[in-house]
Amino acid sequence: MNINNTKPINFNKEKSGIRSFIVPLIIVIISIGAFFAVYNNSEMYQRTVVKVTEVKEEGDTQVLAVKVMNGESKNKKVIIKNSIDSDLVYKEKYREGNFLFVNLSNSKILQQKRDYYLALLVILLADLLLLVGRGKGIYTILGLFLNCILYLSGIHLFNKGLSPVIMVGALILVFTAVILFPLNGFSRETGSAIISTILTVGLIAAALLIIVGVMPRISYEFMEYMPEPYSLHKANMLYVSQLVVAALGGIIDISVTVTTSASEILARNPDLGAKKLLSSISAISDDITSLMINVVFFTNMAGILPVFTIAMKNDISFFTVLKHQSFFEVSGFLIGAIGIVLAIPLSAYMATLVLKRRRCEK
């Protein structure tokens, strides 16, 4: 046997293989634990939570045997009746294992407890970001978490009387920084993307304020969750703020794509002139503009599909729904599409200005 021909053991490769198995296993274990923590969190609620243990159907009525999961009556077994309708539009059927919020004093079902379904989706998203995105996935999760905190804080300030336009303006600055800095670091590319995003959003907000101010009164009665009574000015400001926030995601995506593309082009061709660089960016933008506009279209239109379905079934005209109920979704799509198209030249010129200047300094 020739010892010299024996291949050395690659310990780094073995460690990498073990790590690639252990890390996903840890993520799965933590995820399962987090899900069951939410699934069994009934004690955290002040309202009475019950779990359906048995279901019997008697015509259009369900007889539910339930077990109280929290409060002074914990572990008590109760019988609750649930009337249902054939279409299940206003009343729903319950199954064994469902958790319900109830009022024990009159045995009335308030609503179904669904927080663990939401937790499952959140955990699944986080797991995919960690397993696929790895380091970038961690930054994305942190960015989403911080943005949620900021968003809730902004709503709290709005309820205290802060103007929605001022609130959204400040939040957009912070949202953009929170999204871009962790992912791309402190660089001129990040700065260029942030500036082009703010410029695009600012132009859209200014145009919207002018348009909403001169156009006929909007029927805000059809706007979901509009607090009443409301003044026309406050309603206009809230509507403009909603449109600007809805357009922000697409604008950031275009700004980052254009800026990154410009940086890559200059890295490969440092001596490329400004006109040729703009031409190259324009060619890249043509490929993504249509896709992004369609994404915005389906995102906004998805919200009015149930409205159209129910309206048509009740003999309400398509154009009536389009004029009233779907006005806000359609306008949201149009503003988002305009923002995407407007972000392309602004991002291209800003990236050319900033990145070419960096090349000159070098």
C-alpha cells in the first residue's frame, strides 16, 4: 500500500456539510416552537377563547361543544349554537379544532381566532428568506420588522392628530433608508437610489395634491375604513398619503435596479460616456418596466375581485362598481405605474451623475 497516494481529508468540506445540515434543522425547530407558542397563546387574550371539541349539525344550525381556554372559566365545557346560511357569506361553519372568541354571558360567537394561521405564513416567509437569502435574508427580516414598528408608530401619531402627509413623508424617508442601507451598505449607489426614490415620490405627491385639490369631490363614502365624520381636507390628505405609500415599493425597486445596473456597466466599461451609459440603462429599463407595471396592476386589482363578484351576482352594473367601489384601487394602480415610469429617467440621470463623478474622482 502506497501511503503517499492517500488523499488528505478535507475537514473544511466536512464542516461545511455539517453546517449546511444543522443550520436548517435549527431553523425548523425554532419555527415549530414559535408556531405552537402562538397556537397555544389563548391566555394572552382578555376576551374568552374556546376550542371546538365536537360539532353536530341540525339543519341550518351547528351545535358546538367547546372548551374554554382562558380566564376564570378555563377548562369549562360549554354548548354553543351557531346558525349558518347556505352561501356562508355572513355566517361560517366551524370545525373541530377551531378556536373562537365568544361571549359566555349570552353564548354568542364573536369571531374565529386566526392568529396562528398568520403566524404560519410569517414563519414560512422568514424561513424561506433565511434559507434562500441567508445573510441578505436576515437583513430583509430586520428591515421588515423595523418598518412594521415605524408604520405602527406613524399610525399612532396620526391618531394623535399628526397630518397624514407629514407622517407619510417622514416615514418614506425612514422606510427607504431602512430598506436600502442594510441590503446595499453605505455607498454612492445606495445614496443615488435613495435620492431618486425621494425625488420620484415627491413629484408624485406634489402632483396628487394639486390634482385632488382641483378635481371634483371624491366619494370617500366608498373608501374602506374612512373614519367618520371627516372633513374633505383630511380625507384628501389621507387619500394622497395612501397612494404615495402604495407606489413606494415599485419606485424603490426601479431605483435600485437602475442604479445597480449603471454601477455594473461602469465596472465593466469605466470609460463609457454619459450618453452611452444612459442608452444602456434605458435598454435595461425597457425590459423591467412592463413587468413591474403588471405586478402593480395585479396587486391592486386583486383587492376588488370579491367586490366585482358579489356586485355582479346582485345585478349591480360593472360600471357602477368601477365608478364607486373600485375607484381607489384603479387610481392606486395608475399612480403606481406612473411612479415606475417616472422613476426610470430620474434614477438613470441620478446614477449617471453620481457614479460618473466617482469615476472622475478616482
